[in-house]
Amino acid sequence: MKLKIVFLLVTTLILQGCVLTKIASVPMRLGGAVVSIVPGVGNSAHDAIDAAADGVDDIPI
């Protein structure tokens, strides 16, 4: 019985990493989409923010 509880807790902690990186990267991507509206510098700022969000998604938590 205790082994099942430990297994459930470990599985929950492993899956939580995906949720934590999404919590950080989704607002970044939303901000990049808003910034991309600005004429001239919008697309380059959006690309930089999108690259940073990709980096956050790649963090192995």
C-alpha cells in the first residue's frame, strides 16, 4: 500500500514539471503576441520573447 502511495507521489511530481514550465511560458508567449502588433520592432521583439519561452519549455524540471 505504501509503495503505491510513493509511486503516485513520484509520478505527480514528475508531471508537475510540465505544468510549471507552461505557467511561465504561456504569459511570455501572450506578451510576445501583443508586442508583435507594434510596427517596426514588433516582430523582432516577438521572436526574442518566443525564443526565451522555448528556452523555458526546454528546462528539465
